[in-house]
Amino acid sequence: MRRMILLIGFCIFVLGLTSLYAEEKDYDITRISITLEERKELMPDILSMTVGVNANAAKETEVINMLGSIDKAIRVLNLNYKGGSYSVYKNCWWEKDKRKCSGYKGELGYSFELKDSKEQNKILEVIDEFKEKYGEKLNYTVSHPQWLISEKKAKETENELKLEIIDTAVNFAKKAGEKLGRKCSISNINYDVRRPIWEPPVFYKAAPMMEKAMIEAPEPKKEDKVVNVKASVGLVCK
């Protein structure tokens, strides 16, 4: 029993020394926290444009065929887009507390990512041909196109800026160590990446077609976008 008590006392003594040593060792460490920032202006490379098509007809199959014909024509253009999903439903409304229905409605939507602003004309010309064919049965809406930075280009730039921040942090650590007479190293880096703000699209209903003609849509101006990377950097100097 006495041996057990002595053993426990010895362990407590060792743990006490270890804790004291750790406190003294940590007391001899200087910790520095700095905030660094890098930014770069980029020329956008993607023209974003969203197009919505609305169709109505007496029969459900007619609406589906209208939307299907448009979708086929869009795919033939071989442009980069997302979407193409559609929905068809009964055209119903409430009148004097009674639900009434007449015919069917359908919707079809696309989100395009174009490399050339002239490509938007091809899209609108194709849809407008169907507008001429189906008349009041078909309408379409177009968001105001805007130039954006592609995901690939944004990622590449962000990685470049992160590496520049590391270079700056390493250089700062070296100079800080010289000032303090110690050796400083990076303990942690927390990045805060800020991309250009994307403006939500505003939709406009297409004007009634007076006569068949080539469409020349306005060309949005390319303006530099800023990619900004901030970082909170922790240094340890011993």
C-alpha cells in the first residue's frame, strides 16, 4: 500500500514538472497574427444569358411538341448551356370561387454561357422563327446578359493569389524573426476569397414580331472584375 502511494506521488511529481516545463516553454514563444490581402483585376470570359420559353395550346401533346422542336433547334446550335428542363400543366384559374381550366401551358428554360456576344443572336433568331410560326401560342423572355469570370479562370486566379500571400507571409516571418532575434514560422493560414458579385437576372418579355429579320441584340460591355483574397496568418517565433 505504501509502495502504491509512493508511485502515485512520483507520477504526480513528474506530471507537475512536465506541466511546468510546458508552461515555461510556451512562455518563451512569441505568437504573431497578421492579415494579408491580394487582389487581381480580370477580363471576363463568359457571357451569361438566361432564356425562358412559354407555350400554350388546346392539347397537352401540342405544347410538348412545340417545346421539343425548340429544344432540338437549340441543341443543333452546339452552344454551351445548362437547363433544357421543361414542365407542362393544365391552364387553370379561379373565377367566382370556382376552378376553371382551358388548354395547357408549358415552360422551357436555358442558362447559356457564351464565349462570343454574337452567339446570343443565333439563339434569339432560332426562337423567333418559332414565334413567327406559332404566333400568340408562344412567348419568350430573356435576361439582361452580363459578362462573368468563368469558374476555371476564377479558380486559377484564386490559387495564384493564395500562393502570393504565402510568399508574403514567409518573407514577413523572416524579417520578424530578424527583429525579434528568433526564428519565426507560419503556424496557420485562413483564407477569405471574394469573387465579383453576380447580379440576378431581370427578365423581359419579347416584343411582338413585326416581320422576319436578322436579330442584332445589344452587346454588353466587358468590364474588369476583381478577385480578392484575404488571409489571416498566424506566426510562431521561438
